[in-house]
Amino acid sequence: MTGVAVGRTERMRLVLTGGQDSDQEELDQLALQLRERLLELDVEDVEPVRSGDVPDGAKPVDALAVGALAVTLAPIALRSVLDLVRTWIENRPVRTVSVTLGEDSLELEAVSSADQRRIVDAFLAAHGPEAEPAADGQGE
């Protein structure tokens, strides 16, 4: 199939939600850890999301939305990003990671891998021909 837009990028927003005993500082640290891991993938950029309204006298760090990242990526990298987030959340004190791409949203939770894989596959199916299921019929 020709005509695939080479160089086309999309912006995905990730928002971490911690457990009941998580605080903003912990969520920020977790977001930075996730950012480091995402930058190891074939993505263009991962940056903290800025909050819309910054109060007068706020420190520059206060302008960042807690636990939120913007990922700039080519559509082909979408599966690797979602797979990384899905496995990363399993061993962290994060309850959910909300993923927003265009008008679609996805909530990744620390639930069984099979359930998460089905959720990710359905989300990817809505985002183009690059979205092929991870399961190749082997294993599982």
C-alpha cells in the first residue's frame, strides 16, 4: 500500500492517576520516569504538559500539569508506546494512565495483561492500518 504519509506525527496525551495515598510530587516523579522510558522508543518527543492557567506568582514548575505528558509520535510507534505504558503501570503505584489521541481516549489500568491487550488492540484498530494485533497466534 503506497501513499502512507511519511513524517506525519500525532500528539498523544498521557495523564497518570495515582492511588489514594499518592501525592503530586510522587506523580511528577513517576511521570518523569515514564518520560525517560518513552524517550527510549522511536518517538519524536515527550514533554511535560503545561497547565492552562498559571496563577500570579507561581513558580515555573507550578505551570506543569501534575503527572501529564505529551508524546509526539508517528502513528507506526503507537503500539510500542501503548505496550510500554501497559507494562510500565503494572509495577508502579499508579492506578490508571489516561491516553488521549485526537478525540479518542483510553484508560489503562493495572488489570490483567490479557484484558489490557484487548483494550489496546481495540484502541489501535481505530487508529489506522499500522495498528496490527500484538498476538501472532503463538504462545498464550
